[in-house]
Amino acid sequence: MRQPTRKAALVGKREAYRIEVARHLQTALSSGDSLLLVDYLCSHSNLPGPRGNLELAWAFADEVGEVASARPDELWRLCNALTTVTAAEAPVNDPREFSPFCGTVALGALGSVVPGFWNEAIGRLRELAGDSRWRLREAVCMGLQRLLATEFQQTVAVLGQWVATGDPYKLRAAAAAMAEPVLLRDPTSGEAGLRLHRGILAEVEQMVERRSEAFRVLRQGLGYTVSVVVQASPEEGWLFLEQLAASGDRDVRWIVRQNLTKNRLASRFPERVLALQRQLDVS
């Protein structure tokens, strides 16, 4: 008998979780008490551990999006309440951290299917982008990707405003949200991803404070996101990489080096990668 692929297994698990989520969500909406829902999310969080239960988080957001049109206001209040659980109440790697994680992703789902909540969703995600917990910051990116999937141009325009703030956490959120190949399949979206990264790297070059945790997080994120947008728009992307490699900024050059090690570039453009690595070595 042929064994199911890992992808198929994950899809099956996600659908199984969704059945349970639907039941608990309905109970929470009917009773006005989300305690059982929160207990379910936290008890199946896989925390503490290196990887939270992403399949469950996706299932929760999927189900929220599916039933949003029937009870949008109640769902907004419920999901937003989940996001208000603080780091003091639910620190990193604590099972309780998973409920604000799920709520954050679900806000993106709500904003993507209920037009009236788009502004509220992206505004709340902006507030959460600077959360001290790395998982919550990842949830912000996942929520933004839900918005990008349905309102690409509008969301990109607002992310451009985030970039203009110069806030490292907001820059990192914008970069990571855009670094999703599925969102960059056509030339227009690929160019948008590259344009956003041009703005982000321009902000990096102007930053004076580089010892903060926020800057470290931004630099680390850019160490892979640039390669995603270059792959999506290769001709302009390689010009961008060459410009970055010629920079006198050591952090920018580190970002270039990291992206050149990514298989998405190394396997597709081996000669260009080698040439740019040599340029970095001698300059």
C-alpha cells in the first residue's frame, strides 16, 4: 500500500483539527464563553517545544474565515480578545502563548473575507508586530499573508507605510509577509515584493542603533527574504543584489551573503551566485 505523502498527511490533520475547532468555536459564540475553546487550543499547542501546532492555527483561521459572514462582529471580538493575552500572562513557549498566536492569524483571516474589517485587522497587526514574543511576530506575518492573498495592492501600500516608519520590527514583518512565493507568482506582485525590499534595505543602511534585539531580528529575517523576492523577479532582483553587494554597509553585505547560500538561488543561478560571492570576498 502506498503511504500518504507528508503534504497529504498535514492537510488531513488540518481538516481533522478544523472539525474540532468548529465545534468549540460554535460553543464559544453561542455561550459567550471562550474558555473551552482556549483550553482546546492551548492543550493541542505542542508547547513547550520547538514547533507550535501550525496545522491547528491554520485550521482555526480557516474556520474563522469560513463562518465570518454569519457572525463577523462576534468573531472579531473573540479573536481580538485572544490577542490581548500579554507576554507576562503567556510567555514564550508556554502553552498559553498559543491562543494569542491563533487569534492573531485569525484577525488576518477576518480582514481578508469581511471588507469592513480590513482596516481594523491591519491596524491591529501593526500593533502586534512589535510583540516581545517571536511566535506572535510570526503570527503577524501569517495574518498579513491572508490579507495579501485577497487585497494584495491595498495591503502592499500599507506595508510601504510601515517601512517608512523605520521601525525594525515593522520592517521585518513587512519583509517576511512578502517573502511567500505563492503571493509573488505574477510579474506585478514580484516587482512589488522587490520594491518593498528596496525600501527596507534603504532604511537599514540609515540605521544608527544596531545593537538592539529589534535590529537583530530584522537582519536575521532579511537573511532569507531577499532571496525569495529575487527568485520571483530575477532580472531586476539580481541587479538589486549586485547593488547591495557593492554597499559599504557590513550588515547589508552580511544579508547578501546569507541569501546567496539559499538553495532557491544557488541551484537556479549557480554562476551568478559564485560571481557575487567572489565580489564580496575581494571588495
